[in-house]
Amino acid sequence: MTNAGKRGTNKRQPSVVRRESPWDWLRDIETQILLHGKSFCPTISYLAIEVLSRNHIFAFTDDPGDIGAWEKTGLPLATSQGHPVNSYLELLHKIAALQYHNPRFQILFRGQSKDYRLKRTGKPGAHSSLYPSILRAASDQVKDTSVLLERFKRLKKAEDSLKDKLRVRDIHQNQIVRWAILQHYEVCETPLLDVTPSIQTALTFAIGDGGSGFLYAFAFPQLTGVVSVSVESMTQVIDLCRVCPPNARRPHFQYGMLAGDYPAYSSVEETHGRQGMIGNNFACRLISKFSIDATNDWSTEGYTPVSQNVLFPDDVDDWHEATQEVKAELNAS
């Protein structure tokens, strides 16, 4: 046997390997992010949530017509007045169409009584403002880094207090789980946004037992577990139903999920380019925005809002008291 046929023969390896996909680089940086944080690469601070308009997406726009393939979803869609819906059955049909025509995405929802549109300064803007609460500017508040610094300090205090009051392994080991609980129980502002796969829950927050409101449909990569991380979309989704025990009833009754940036930012220095309240607007993941008018009594079509006692089962939720104690301590400090 010649030397060339023996195992272990040293061969000169090529110095450059051609990538097969532009996403390979992004996948490779995940390990570096986990080891070194965003600082390992001078451009990582500016990587943001993937914009849906890069791909053809089936969506509903301002046009009252049927679903269609659009490039301008995400932020361009956030400038719209919303797709008009006047019937409960019509809404269910259109959401079914969204899910059928976009099988590669997990569709998550958020309901609001108003379509808030604020610039980073807190002044009126063009896009729907769907920021994580810690980066959200109030309408009467200018951009101020000191406000953001104070919010992160409160968040750290709330985390420490929560660990003292709820001795649960996931809470002690995983910061993103602590944030999810603090956000869902409305203890303080966090880098997360409340969403849900439940149309009924989101719709109740949007219109209650009637009236008008907005239902936002977000497209995320398919969920894979308790915390679903996507390096490609730079997002992560926390499923509180898989974290919280059944005696913590609110997350289960609301089917609560939280969406955030990936990697998560835990200080002002780690927010995108240290740009204060700007943050990442989750409107860039919008696949449809529905403008709902339910003044014609949707109950005749079978719509029933989720009871407030079910959405907020405070009297029978074993975690409610602990989280409210954390909130009281924050407000007293």
C-alpha cells in the first residue's frame, strides 16, 4: 500500500471553503454569540429581527379583497390602516387562510383596542408601535437614555426578588423565563412582547365583548420547545404554558407566549447601537393587521369573549401574590 492510501496521511487542506448559503455565516455566529456575546463582532449590535418583506408572503392588506402574495409585509404593512373585518366568521375564515398559505410560519396574535403609532421620540409616527415594553416610549415622553437605564435597573431588582419568592428551577437558571413571568404578570417593563396562539384571547384584548380594535398576526419560525430560538430571524419565543406549573393559572388560561430579540439584550449598552427607545419593532414580523368592527353584535355568530375571571384568575393563581409582592417592592423603592 502506498503512503497515499494510508489513513492519517497529511494532506494540504484548502484555505478557503466556499459557503453554499448566505445563511451559513449567520448560523456560524450563534456559537460565538453564546461564548462572547454581541461584542465579538462589530456588526452584531446592528443585526435586527428579520424583515418579512424579503420574501413573498401571503397576507391581507388594506384592500378588503382576498388573501394575496405580497413582498411588502412587515414594516410596510404596519403603515396601513388595517384589513377591515366586520364579521366573526369572516375573521375566522381569513385567519384560516393565513395559516394555510403560510405553512412555514407559526402565526401568533396580539390584540389591542388601539393601533398605537409612535416614533422613537414618543411623538406620533407612521408605523404600528409593537415594541417590547422596556423600549416603549409613552406619548408624552421624549427619548431619554436615563429612562431606559432606570427601567433596566428595575428589571434587575425584579428578577432578584422573583428568585427569592418563587424557588423554581427554571426561574433561577434562565433569565428569559424570569422576564417572561415578570412581563406576563405585569410586574415591570421587559425586553419581551406578549403574544398568543389563541385567537380568542387576542380578540378579547382587542374588542372585549364588542366594539372596535386591532388584531395583529405575526409570522415566526415554527416553535420547537419551551424557548424557541431562531438565529435566522433573530427572534425567540417563550411558551409559558411549558414553564409554569398548572397552579400558575394565568399563563395557561391566556395561552401566554412572549416574543423577544435573539440574542436578548439586558442593558442599555446591548440595545441596538445604544439607540435608547428605538429597539426592535415587532411590526417587522407582521403578516396581517386586522381592523375589527364588532359593533354589530358578533355574539349572533358564536363569538364569546374570554371572561375577565379567566384571563386574570388572581384569586386562584398561586403565583399572582408573589409577583404582586415583587411589584409592590419595586414601587416602594
